[in-house]
Amino acid sequence: MVFELQAVVWTTLILFVLLMVQGTLVPFNQGLAWGLGSRDAARDKSAFQERTGRTIANHIEGMLLFIPLAIMVALLELSSALTLWGTALYLGGRVAFTLFYLPGIPYLRSAAWGVAILGIILLAVPVFAVML
């Protein structure tokens, strides 16, 4: 399996871990009964829960850009040093973004986001080159 597709699995694992963290926080902050119930009555979330939700949303947005490109690279056999670097930058940027954003570390999380976006751009270059 090409590295680009392996990274799809890894980025999915990151999302899974984030979802498990988010779910684990509910009984501690809102109570087990509320967490297992219908959740019709809203309860305030902790700052960490809010950051976890934003991290998940941001990660999904990145996945929506990355995964189709990774699949196209694999299907069109476009894997190269450029796509490998792009994939590594995306994956490393996503891990770093998560590690910086969850505890609320400013600036570095934005830099990590930028690294991931650069990775997506590098992955997109050969895909769009084939289309032109």
C-alpha cells in the first residue's frame, strides 16, 4: 500500500482518538446519566470540550481535502517524492495541530495547521497537473 493511503488510515485513527476523547469527557463534565440520555436539555461544556469539538471539526475539514487527493494519487499512480513529502507534512501537521490545540497552545497550532495545508497543496499539484 502506498504511503499516501497509509496516511489515510493514520488520519482516520487520529479522528477516532479525538472522538473517544470527546466522548470520555461527557460523563466527567455533564454526568453519566445525561451522557447516556437523550441530551435534550443542553448542558454547558468545559473549555477543553469546546476545543476538542473544534479540533474534530478542523480535522474533518482537513480530511475532506486530503483523502480524495490521496486516493487520486494512488489510483493514478502519481506517488512521487513530492506526494510523499506532502503526505508526511499533512500527517505531521495534523498530529502537531491536535497536540497544540487541545491544551490551548496558541500560535504553534496555527503553524501546524499551515504545515498540513502545505502538505495538501503538495499532494494536489500532480493530481491537478494530470487534469490540465
